[in-house]
Amino acid sequence: MTSSPATTGSQLASRFGLSDRIFVGPAARRLARTLEDGLTQVESAIAEELASADPLVDASARYLYEAGGKRVRPMLVLLTAQLGDGMTPAVRDIAVALELMHLGTLYHDDVMDSADARRGVPSVHRVWNNSTAILIGDLLLSRASRVLGRHGAEAVDMQTTTFERLVIGQLHETVGAGADDDPIDFYLQVLADKTGSLIAAAAQSGAYFANAPDEVREPLRVYGEKVGVAFQLADDVIDLSDNPDDTGKVPGTDLRAGVVTMPYLLLRSSDAAEDRDLLARIDQGVERIAAGEDPAILDGPLAELRDHAVTARTHALALSWTNEAVEALSALPNGPVREALTRFARQLADRSS
């Protein structure tokens, strides 16, 4: 993918889900142009890694990639690399590999969640079947490994450590909290493992593979993990949105599939009679959907949950985790990279406003 002469920086930034609010001032705008150029190269490299001579593999592997996406993880890799040598070949490959990992997990997630849509298009398992979606997800993960293998043991160790946390997070989400677990703390740990670990890897590895100073790497890891939790909490709010343009999915997709979210957990912790009634209606609806009834039976209860105080509390939690992420950046030098990371974190949380 190359930028045509008519393509402006802001248009390309919008293509990757960025915003002019992230890059304010001359130095920040120069940084934005650097990132835009880098993201264009990353996009081209991802397309090359996804290509296959096998027609089925080629079409199904490119399917979700071509449906869009904000490329959050590659953007973070390239952004934190500016604290060091910038976009080296290793940095580019790390950005490519982490996006391939992310795409692979989406193929798996949609099968496990029985999701009908992703990024505004029918999910892969609806277009093909469950087995194809799982196998293509595996293929994308293997291609990520191939890319990272070019850069030695450190890159492979980063991937295996991150992927282990992703799998553990998904496993814990699937099995659920135990009798001795606090449900909300358990859920936040799931988010840290399942979502935060990959964003943390992006934020930290960009600096690491660009030879940035050692002292910025751990703060960036902490930043990334907390941004990941905030990102998912905001998604829990967005999941209830009645505007499909926000999600590309049917409102309440997660809850209809029996996947718990923070608004649901906060509702379950309430002793108020009206909250217990709403909870019972949601649980009964999920059971009836699992038995084959029309998912629309949950439209009413989910609309009530969308307007409930627990959903506002979830948004407040997202902002709290965002603030903690920004605090972790205090170890970074002042400048456009730190400012962009701060604005980036706040923009992710504000998506659910």
C-alpha cells in the first residue's frame, strides 16, 4: 500500500484510526508524518505475509485484515520506537507480527463467542465454517512466529510469553471465576492477560527493538497493559451501544453469547430488587438463546442495562485505568512521543463516551 500524492496526512491518520487530537503542535505533526510513513510500510508488509497461492487460504487469511481495523498495536510499536532509533527493519517486523497475532486471536475469539459479525462484516466462521476459522487463526499465528524468528531469541521469547498470557486469559474467561475468586478482580485479570498483554508487548517492544534507553521499557509495559484493560472496559460499554457503526456488531453480542462483561458483573454485585430482576431476565434470555431462541429476546433487557448506572460506572473504571496508564509515562522524557501516548490512551477510553 502506498500513499497517493492526493492523500493528506490527516486522511491517512484517519485510515489507521488516529486523530488530529493525538498530534498537537509542529513537533507532534512531524511525528505523525513519520508514523504515517511507517504504518504504510507495515500495511504493505502485512499484505505480503497474508498472501498465499492457495485460493482458500489467501481469501480467508486476508478477510478480516481487509475489513479494516485501527492497527492500534503496530501504531504503538512505531510510536515507542521513536524513543530510540525509529523504525528499523526489526521494529517494522515486530509491528507486522503483533498485528498478525492479534488477527489470529480474532478468528479464534469469534468462534468461541459465536459472533455473527466483526468489523462490520460477517465473521469468518459464518462465511466459511468453525474449523476453517480456527485453522486460519492458527496459520496467522504461525506466520507471526516466522516473522519474529528473523530477530533472534528475544523476539521469540516476547511472542511466546505474550501468547501464553493470551491463552491463559481466554481460558480463564471461558471457565469463569472460582468460588474463592472475587469476580470483578478475576475479570480485570482476564482483561490484563487477554487484551493488555498484547498491547503491552507492542508498547515495550517498539522501544526495545529500536534500542531505546532501558529505563523506559518497564514503564511502557505497564502503560500498555493498563491501556489494554481500559480499552476493553470501554469496549464493554460500546458492546451495549445501539449504534452498529460503533461496533460493527449486533448490540450486546458478548452478553447474548453468555460472555460476561463489567456492566453485567457490577449488576450482579447489586442487592437492589430491580437490579436482581434485570439480572434474572438477562440470565434467562441467555439460556433461551443457547436453547435456540431468537437472540432478539434480549433486546429489551440489554437496552435497560445500557442506560443503567453500572454501565456509567464501567466507563468511569475505563477512565481510571487510563489515568494509571498515563501516570506510568512519568518516567519518559517530555516531548511529542510522551504527549502522543498520553492523548492516545485518553482517546481509547473516550470511545465509549
